Amino acid sequence: MQNGLNLEMNAYNVIETGNKIGFIEFVDNAEEISCIHKKYGNFKGPFRETSILDYVEELWTNDEDREKMTVSRKEYHTNFIKSVAG
């Protein structure tokens, strides 16, 4: 938490490709936004307002650790939204 903002972000290790050139980030088990829109947006893709929400709801429903969680469904959704804001 910095400056009072809790963005629910995780820092990942990156590999620098060169000075002022860029970096490569490896994230295990990541899902691309375009794939989420394709799967949950039907033919509308990113223009379907609930495609991301449907994805997060499926994550919540299928999460093996859900019974141990101390957050509500709404907090789970809010944490996801905050995590993609960065």
C-alpha cells in the first residue's frame, strides 16, 4: 500500500532487455484479456459489458480455496478489478 492506495497488485520478476529498451515479464497461469473476451463475450467480445465479470464469477465459483477465504464475493470481484487497474 503506497500513498493510501491499496491496488491489490503483485510484483513480478522481470528481465531487462537493455538500457532504455524495455523488459520481459513472465506470469505463470495468466489469462489474456483477449482470450477472456473471446470465451465470455460470445460474438460481441470486448463490447459485451459482462464478459470480465462472468470470468471473475467463474474464478470465484471454481476457486478451490473459496471455503477458506475471508473475503466476500463482492470483495473478491473488487480485488480483481483493482488488480487489473495497474
